[in-house]
Amino acid sequence: MEDKFKNYLFAFILVSAFGMLILTTVIEGGNNYSLDTSKIAGGSLSITQFNESISNLQTESENLKKSFDDQSIWSSIAGVVVEGFFGIAGSMFNMIFAPLNLIINILIDIFGIPIWFSTVIVGLLILGVMLSIWRLIKVGD
Amino acid sequence: MTHLSPSTINGTKGLGEVLSYVNIITDTWISKLFLIGIYVIILMGYYKSKEDFRGSMAVAGYGTFVVAFLFWIGGFVSGYAFGVSIAMSILGTLILLLDND
């Protein structure tokens, strides 16, 4: 479970970076041939959104580091200081959901997946991520 | 609706002119179907050889993206169809990276 969670974290970060790279290639190639790139690199496949996602990840990583510097997660496990856990868990949660929101928008806007379906998937993911974070911190691996 | 007559094709310009003609009379659907065909062939080919569906989705996504990019530059497919191929390559990457096996 812990390794899976770490994989998810890295996967979402790398997907954001990959999305940025591929869209940069498209925009550069399109501009070289004087093509209209606004239809492609707008909306869900927006380079700005991918960029914001990566910036968000950086901010959350720094928050996470700050939480580890300032607070002891072991004290939260002992039930002495509860705030320690929630600060770290909140940062981890935001870190995963920043790029995931992009992917969900791509599914809705480009592939036309109904919103109710994406809501169900997001609901399950939120529960899954919460339980994974809890287990990660509880086990401490 | 009347379509262009095949006799209007200038054969001396090569196969590209024929493809362009077919693309016009099918309202770019031939290019879209071509991309879908490439995606399915790579997906199935890779899957049958490697028994790895997640990997095959990523490889098929990248392969289709390259062809779609060339089609888009050549004016054979719309930006929307190209956008779908980009989305498939991004989703393929996500699925590949989420592989924990």
C-alpha cells in the first residue's frame, strides 16, 4: 500500500511534466507552420493549467517539507498532537489532486465522459487517497 | 451534395494528392479512421507480443500522436482530432506510471 501510494504521487507529478512537454512541442511545431494552436492548447489541454499544476505541486512539496520540519508525525500517531498529521496529510492530498483535476477535465471535455461518472471516480479516489495517507503515516514506512 | 470528380486529381504530384482528395470527399473522416486504425494496430500488436496492456496503451498513444502531429501540420485532421490523440498519450502515460505490478 505504501509503495503504491508513493507511485501514485510520482505518477501524477510526471504526468504533469509530460503534458507540459508534449504541449510545448505542439505549440512550437504549430507556430513554425503558422497553425492555430488555440484550439488544441486551450481548455483542458492548456499549457497554463499544466504549468499551474506543476507550480502547485512545488508549493505543496514545500509545505510538506515544512510540516516535517515543524511537526512530529510520531506525536500524532501517539495521539498527542493531532495537528501534525492533518498538516502533512492536507499537503499530500493537494499534491495528488492538482494534476488529477486536469486529467478529469480532459476526460470530460475531450472524451465527453458524463460528469456523474467522473464524480463517482473522484469520490472513490478521494476515499482511496485518504485511506492511503492514513495508512502511510500510521505504518510510518 | 456533389463531390469533386476524381479526374481533377493531378497524379504527377504523387500519392499525397490522392490522399488529399480522399480526405476532402470524406470530410476528413478517412484521416480520423486512419489514426484510429494506427492506434488499434499498435495497441493490439504490442499487447500480443508483450502481454502488457498498460504499456501498449502508452506506446499506441505516442505512436498515434506522432502520426496525428504530421497529419495536423499537413492539414489532414482538425485540431480537435489532434487534441484527442494528445489526450490519449497523456492518459496512456498516466496508466503506465500507475502500474504497480
